[in-house]
Amino acid sequence: MKKILFLTALLGILQLKAQTVVFSQTSSGTTGIISDAIANGSFVASADDFTLTNQTTVTKVKVEGFQNAGTLAAIEATGLMMYIYADNAGKPAGIPNNPAVAPIAQIDIAKGAPGYSLVKSGTYNFTFSVDVTAALSSPLVLQPGTVYWLVFIAKTNLSDFTSSASTRFNWFAGQANGNMAKLVDPGNAFGVGATSWSTISTLTNQPAYNGLAFSIEGNNAVLGTTEVFSNIKEIAVSPNPTSDYLFIKAKSKVNKIEVFDFAGRKMNVSSNEERVDVRGLQTGNYIIKVETKEGITSQKFIKK
């Protein structure tokens, strides 16, 4: 039985790289930390940071762990929650379900929903696999050389934390990179005062918990692997930079225009076939996606 403790100016227009593992921390395979939500919605969450070497459209995240009862997939698991947060001085910038700081991305899905997978291997080991492309309506694009935090929570039908040690999901300790892994217990279910992000290895006095086991898959294309991109010369977007409007000139009828920030979030802008109103956007870098019968063109622009 395993040990449980409570606790580029044009982006991917002409050629797309194959989906691959872009980050991985291997499992120690011997011990794990709680990262669960129970039936009433209360949760104890664990988190670890990661940094990518290239701009990446994230397609899949896998989290490795175990449950001593071996019944997680069949009985206890009811879904999952996954968050990507920015870094704030060596910890996640926000806490799940706290609106004070919004995550870069949030996935909350039930068992059997698009994007959800839970696979059992051996007697006790389980891997949650999140198909990010299926679960999110917009691409999740992360930047190189930037510290991000993965927060993962297994949703279960358990009634409480303390009497369910054998049936909780436990996130495997793993290889340590960057900052030390964190845990938050907003309701203080375990009575140790970890109501804000706390270092797991300090709480447990176990250096093994400096890292957690997970992997990230993706590709370097900003807008996915299934889109057909037209020649950029067929569509002109100007001026760039701009402070108010982008003007579109296309040889074919424009069917759709979308604007995304560099975290992959779709922006709320008004547009017609010839003009996009970007006055409401904050200063920064964005991607405009223009669809015609010839295909899809994506181009970076700067809002002044």
C-alpha cells in the first residue's frame, strides 16, 4: 500500500509542428499528496509550476497519482478541475473558486464529458488525462520562458476528507523543477492553517514533495492542428500597431473574424467584413484570425 500524506511575427501560418510532450516531471511512484474536491464542493488543491521553451498551444495535460482502494475510476471519481495560473512570487497568483485573481485557463468537467479521461494502471495507479482542445472553446496558448502553475483537483463523491484516506486521489510526488510544489486548504479541513498557498515539503517535512508528477503535450501552432491556413498575401490587416481599428482587405468574402490574446483567450470585439474595433482591448500583443473560403489566416498585431 502506498504512503498518503494529508496533504515569431507570424505564428504557425505555413507549417505546423507535430503534437509532442513539451513538459514532463516523472513520478517517484511511492507517495502522493491529496488534491481532491468532495461532494459538497470543498477542496484541497495541490499545484506545481512549469516553464515551456517554445510558444505552445497546449493540447493535453496528464496528472499521475494513486488511490489505495483501487476503485477511483469505477466508484469515487465524478470529474476534474484544472487551472493554469500565472506566477506570483513563487506561488500561483490565485486560488480556485476565488474571483480575486482569474486563472489563465480553467477546466471544470464531469466524468464522461469531452476532454475527460481517467485510466487505471496496475492495482492502485491512475492517470487523469485532460484533452484541453476538447474541453476549452478557445486555444490555450502559453509563452516561452514564463512561469505558469498547474492546479489539479480530482472531483469525487466523498462526504469528507478525514475519514476517506483509502479512497482519496493522491497526486504522485515527482521530479522537482523550478519552484517547490504548493498546497492550499481553503476550509482548513486538516487544521494546519494552509488556507493560502503553502509549500508541501514544509507542511509534511518531506523533501520528496518539492515536485509533482505531470506532463503537458502541445504544438507550436497558435490556432490548432486542424485549420487550413491561406497565404498571408491574400489578406491584409492594417495598421499595425493600432490604437482603435484594424482594417481588413481580402480577395475573398470574409466569413469570420476572431481576436485572441496570447493566453489563447477569445476577446470580445465587434467587427464586420472590413473593420475590427479594438478600442476596448488593453495595450499588448494579440492575434487576429480571419476566415474566408480559402482558409484561415492568423496574424499578430499590437494594440497601442
